[in-house]
Amino acid sequence: FQPHPGNPDPLWSRGLGDVYKRQLLKYEKVYRTHNQDIPVFEYTISWLKDNIPKKITKKLIHGDFRNGNLIISNDNLIPGVLDWELFHLGDPYEDLSWICVNSWRFNKIELPVGGFGEREDMYISYEKVLGKKLDRERLKFWEVLGTLKWGIMCLNMIEIYRSGYDKSIDRASIGRRSSETEIDLIRKLIMS
């Protein structure tokens, strides 16, 4: 598995706008439709707006790069990645940070990479492939945005349950996880 190889065709990149601002505005808009005032989410949106990274080179990214979508070999290699329905042109740091969102650690908070690894180990391995240093602040931005996005997705889940469209216990239980992301955001932004 080669992470984020090559540059996208320049034709694909036309008119895409700023990746960071687009995602942030999209999720802020969705959050506002819930008519809830969640102070941690409000603070996070403000922090993200104040910390938008500089311009990046867009690459084809997975969009849901986490352990649930990785095929792991007996040799602890990644021969394949599943579920490409969210792929898009964007910042490769988004994929590197999504796997570090606490919700994908499955109660192994001390192992920030999917509950099985350390950030620095992953970053150093990625840097060896890239041949250049990763920007740790840009990684933090995407991890914070990823955590906020998951929190907002959880709000969506509870609304789907309340609407009666899907009355499964899974939908309701995912919806209640929004409060977990508040704790994660406090840890990431205030306690770190």
C-alpha cells in the first residue's frame, strides 16, 4: 500500500477551493441545523477557524482511513484498504489524522493510531516514504476537525433515530456518542 502517491491531474484540481474551509463550513452548517448550543463544539469551530493551515497540494485520499477499513496481513502489513466510497481530492493529512480520532481507538486511548499504535511511529514511517517532514500542527488541525465531524455525525444519527426512519438500537447508541467527542475535543484542545 503506497500512501497518497503522486499528484492529481491538474484538471481534477480546478475549482475545488480551499479544502479546509469547505469541510469546516459544511460541518458547521450541519451542526447549526440541530439548533443545539454545545459549548465545546462552538469553541472547536472557533479554534479551527483560527488555525486553518496554509495552502496544500491536493491528492486523492480515502476519506475514511481507519482500522475498520484496513486489511492487515499476518506480517502486520497493510495489503489493502476497503470502502473507498468517501474518496476525494484533499489533504493527505486528513487520512493520517482520521485514524487518530479517539472514536476509532476502541477504549485504547493510550494508543492514538486506531488503538494499536503511536502517532510518532506512524508519522516517522510516513515521512520515510514521503522523504519529507510532516507538519504536526496541520495533523492536529485535521484530528480536531475529524473529532468534531464525528461528533456532528453522531448528532445526525440520533436525529435519524428520533425521526422514526431508523429505530434500531445501533442508530441510537451511535447518536449518544456525540458527548464522547466533547471529552475528546477538551483533551485535544484544552488539556494538551
